[in-house]
Amino acid sequence: MKGYQQTRFSKVILILCAIIFICGTLSIPFMEDSAMVSTRAFQMFETALMMIIIFIPMLSNRVMQIKISPSLEIAFVTFCFAALIMGDVANFYSRFVWWDTLLHAISGILMGIVGYSIINTFNRVDDNRLRYSPLFVATWVICFSLAGGAIWEILEFITDGLFGLNSQEFLAGSGTFDMVHPRIGRDALWDTMVDLILDLLGAIIIAVVGYFDIRRQKKRINKSEI
């Protein structure tokens, strides 16, 4: 477990985020519009958060002795970069209406891989008498991914209420509470439910692949395990 090294990809993303953070922070004093200042400050917060996230695989190895495979590390960093930097800092969420949908579909797959990895780790322990059936593993993967998606939606709900954001698109626009009108009924639930459905579909893909992997003793997902 010792000597864990970040992938070159993670190092490149870290350098890129550092450049974005420095340039963005230096630009704040030259902004006159208070709304733009607030937006840029929030973007720099997300950029700093992204730089911290990049170190999570290394910290998990050194602190908890959990080794993240290089392929899973690259997928994890790429997803976070797409959500935080490309989504918010580069404003992809507003430029491309399908960006959030794409990320939720991918997140269901990634969470499914993590869930599969966790349960399959116990399946491989030699002195563990309990062996989980392929159907149980598939069910666990779906439940694990949906739980992760539900927690994310709860966090979006909380941040929307605290900071006047519109992450769950319950407002008919992208402004603050006093600038737009709230959606009503099914329209207000649309974004949240679509996100959870996409999480479910992504999890089902991994559950099906994992099911047949165990039945046929293949290792298609193992390269992305923890």
C-alpha cells in the first residue's frame, strides 16, 4: 500500500486547476459588478475544492489503506472536473442543457462500480464463509448507487435553500429567489426525478455486467475496482 502515486492525468488536472484558481482570484479586484464578484468567488471556491478532491485517492490509500485503481482514479477525477470546473466555472450547465443529464448517467455508473467493488471485496476474502450470490450483488449495486444519488439530491436541496441556488431547477430560470418564479407541481419535481432515474439506469448497467461477471467468473469490472 505504500508508495501510492497519483496518475499523470491527475497531476495535469491539478496544475490546470491551480492556473485557473490563480488567474480567477487575481481577476476579482478588477470586477466592478458585485454579482460578478460573487459568482467568480464561488467558482474559485469550487476550483479549490477540485484541487482537494484530486488528493482523495492518495489520502484513502495512506490513511485507510484503500487503493484506488488508476482507471477508477482517472474516471473519478474526470467526473469531478466535468461537474465542478467544466459545469460551473466554464458554465457548461447553461451552455448545454444535456450536460447535467450526461453527468448523472455517468455518476450512476461510477457509483455502481464503487458499490460492486465494495461488496465483491468481501466475496474475495478467503476466510469469510459468507459468499454473496450474483443476484444479491446486483441488488446491492443498484441500492448503493441510488443511495448515493439520493444523498446528492438532498445536498442540492439544502444548498438551494441556503444560498439561493437553482441546482434542482425548481425555479423558472437560473437567478436567485427574488428574480424568478418557482415551478409548480410535476415541473418542480422533474429535474430531481430525472436525475434519480438516470442514477438508476447507470447502476442497472453495472449490476447486469457484475451479475454475469460473477456467474461466469470473469473480471471485466475488476480493473476499475478499489
